[in-house]
Amino acid sequence: MVKETVGLGLIRVWGKRYDLPLLVETTEFLVEQFRVYCGRGHPTVSLAGHPKKLDWPDPGRDHSRQAWQCYAAGADGNSGVERSVVYSLGPVTVTGYLLGSSHLALYSRLSILVDPAGAPAILPDPEPCLCILGAPNGETGEHRLLLSDTAEVLEELILSRHKPLQLGVRITNPILDNRGTAVMVTFPHDVYGAGFGPVDVDCTLVGSGQAGRFPVA
């Protein structure tokens, strides 16, 4: 397994690769569907952590596609912190993590790479996903959770009307004891994969005195 630091918080290992153009195409299709069924107001697209928003679909579509290309090429020095694009569709917000949402830990003294469950990461799978939440809170800027009814409508929309896409869909409760929900959409490797090879995965370094992030290579 290749272990090489490639940027802030990223490690390059041998794992499952994905077809980024297909992921982007499918994401944009879903965003358009959500805009029709759930969207109100003025749809925009932006990079996570950046205040600048562009109109969707134009010129935001070109902007987001360029961002994905830069993330994939490692051209963004902060790509290890947040490699995502945010599609704001009125009451619904779709955040895409098309280069993967997996997180690993590397125990430096033993050179052991483990997944969040503590198991050896034999074949890391930086599975791409979309996280669907509500609109941002005007006071805090954080996104609201979805009502259960809204989440169920979105789940049904994806599983029934867009079944040929063969996406994984689940409703989650990201905050303990909170009744709000989020919808997670995943892209199975057997449908959206591009074989195996070097992949970049978010990683924490453990065992050098204290847990920390990798320095920039």
C-alpha cells in the first residue's frame, strides 16, 4: 500500500477509484431534480467555506465543474480541509463530496492505517456522497436539519423515480436527541467506480506525541 502525504490532511494510498465526470454529471442531474421538486427562491452554487455564491445553473455550473477538476488535480492547497461544492436550492442544500468522505488514521510508529471503526484499512474506499440538509440558519450560517417528512420525500424521489441511477440512500440523524434529519446519497463502486489505484483520503496522524494533521508535503 502506498503511503504518501500529498497535502494538508491528505494521504495517498491504494484503493477504490471513481469516475469523477460521471459523478459530476449525476450530481448535476439530481440538483436539477431537487430544484424542480423542492427548490424555491434563488438557486446558487459555492465552494464550502467560501462566501462567494454564483447563480445556478449559469454561471455556477462551469464554476463548480472547474472546482472539481482542481480538487481532483490537487491544485487547491486547502483541498484536504474541504473538497466539496455546495448547491443551495432554497429550503434544501446539497453538499457534494465527490472525491470521498472517508477518514483514516495513520499510527506512525507502527505504520498502521485504520478506518473510523478501528479496523485495518486494507483497501480504502473514499466513497463519494451527497449530504442533503435544509437552508442555512441566518444567525449562525449552519444548515438546518430536514423535517422527517421532507427527508422521506427526497428518499422516495431518488429510490423510485430515479432508480436506474442505482444510488445508495439513507436518512440519518446527525445530531443525537435531535428530531431533525439529513439524507445521505452514496455512489456504489460497482456502478460509479473506475477500477483501483492511488487515491487521496483525508487522514489524521497519530503516535507522534499527539494526534494531528499531516504537514503539507
